[in-house]
Amino acid sequence: MTAATIRRARCLLLVLAVLLLTLTPNAPSVAAEARGAEVVAVTQVADRQVDLSVRSPALGGRTVNVRLLTPDGWNPDDRGRHWPTLWLHGCCGDYTSWTSRTDVARIDSLRDVLVVMPEAGWNGWYSDWWNNGNGGDPAWETFHTKELRRLLERDWGAGPRRVVAGLSMGGQGALMYAARHPGMFKAAAAYSGSVHPLLNDESVSRIMGFFAGQGDDPRRVWGDPVAQRDVWAAHDPYYLAKRLRPIPVYLSCGDGTAGPLDPPGATNALEADFDRQNHALAGALERAGARHVTTNFYGPGTHSWPYWQRELHASLPMLLGALRVTN
């Protein structure tokens, strides 16, 4: 071997060493991204209630919580058993809202079902944000429908038979997920849902006001309602009605005036707007040929938890039927 050849070999080894030193610090993050979402903590908070802290690449590496209401006999170490699953979504609260504000944990008919109550952000809108040129915006839809679903089915006993229900922003999310991911959910229910945000200027202005919450640029979620109307329509259940046609759908809403579960004189413009949106969606589903739509437009009633608890009970026979759960 000549001296020149030896020098070239040494130079090559030096270059390889530098590359290895450069790449090695990034190896753990690359490996974590390849693994997808991962559970970093587990907390037993009550009988049959387990909280998972999940680190999500789709959320920029943030750790968010998911509450599980577990069925009788549930054991995550039993990898051979998978349970029918109800996903429950909400709005403007967090992953604890359903168990803290309703009797969901005491419903006997859910003792054979794994109930998944994921964090969705106070103002996340169950969407991969349009971004508007800003980096680091959340991808809630990817987190829920891909990362979390795979994680729960691999390690936490969730089965392939799923239904979804939600209130307000979560009602929009429930219907949108069912429509945008055909076959993922066997049925969907929306209680006082934001189900046609493009209904009119009032509806658009109201949801833009939500988007602007916490100092956000309202165009970060779905873009501008005119320039990016196609993005808005892709997240509007009214325009997804044909995709909802194959599955049972439950819609309920009040009209914003004081009802039997309200204090006297209560009014709520948000519920009145959503009532109009729900009537519009019901018409779109009928025109699309959907045959398994149940509506409960109950008139007087505001945007509040007592009605959503009642409507969860009312819709459970449909949801459990789609899961083939009998009691």
C-alpha cells in the first residue's frame, strides 16, 4: 500500500468519524419518531379509570392525556383480548370532562365496552391545522385516528369495532372522523354539534371567534373561509353527508331557549346557531339517501352538560347496537 493510499484511507476514516459524531445525538429523536406515539406514564385515577400520558409526534412531541373507562375484566397484559370501543369527544374542557360532568362511569351498559376519552385541545377542532405558513401547529386528526388508535389497539385492548360520539366541537369531530375515515367507526352521534360551520355568515363568524381564542390567528386552523373554502368544506359534516350515509347517525340539539334542565330565563345564541346547523345537516343526510339517521331536536334547551348526559343515554342503544353489545 502506497503512502498516498494510506493518507486517503485515513481521511476517509476521519470523515466517517465526524459524520457519526454529528448524527449520533439525533438518533434517539429519529427512533422515537419512527415508533410513533408512546405512553410515558400510566395513572389509575379511580375504579375502572386509567389515564395514559401519551407523547405524540403529530403534536410536535407534546405529551397529552387520554382517559380510559375500562370494561369489567380488562387487562392490558392480555394481548389476545380486544374490546368494542366507544370514543367520546368534547369541547372546551379536557379528557376528564365526561367523567367529571356526567354519570358515564356509572352506566351499566358500558361495563363491556372500552371508553376512550382523549385530550383534543381547548380549541383543537379535531383537525390537522391548515398552518397558514406557521410551523409547529398541531395535527389532532392524525393523533387521534392514526397514532392513538394504533397505540390503543396494540397495547391497551381496543378492538376494531368502534363507535364515536361527541358534544359541540366534539360533535363536529365525531361526524368528521366517521366521514373522513370510512370504516373506522360503525356509528356516530353528535350532541349540540358544530355540524355545518359554513351555514351562513353568522356561523362562520362564530367559529372564527373560537379559532381566535387564546390569542391565535383564526386562519391557522382551516385557513381563510373564502380563500380556503375547500379546506373548510372538507371539515364541514354538511358537505360530508354522502360519506356518512352507510352508518347510523344520531343528531340532537336544543334551540337555545330555557328548557327543563336550565335555570329560568336562560338563553344561548350558540345553541340556537347549532340548532339551525343540525337541521341543515339532517336535510343533507336525507337528500343523500341516509336511512339510519335518528334526530332529537328537542326545542327548549341550552348548550350545557345536563342535556349532553341525557343525550348520551338516549343514543347508547344505537351506538351499542352498532358495536354488537347486548345487555
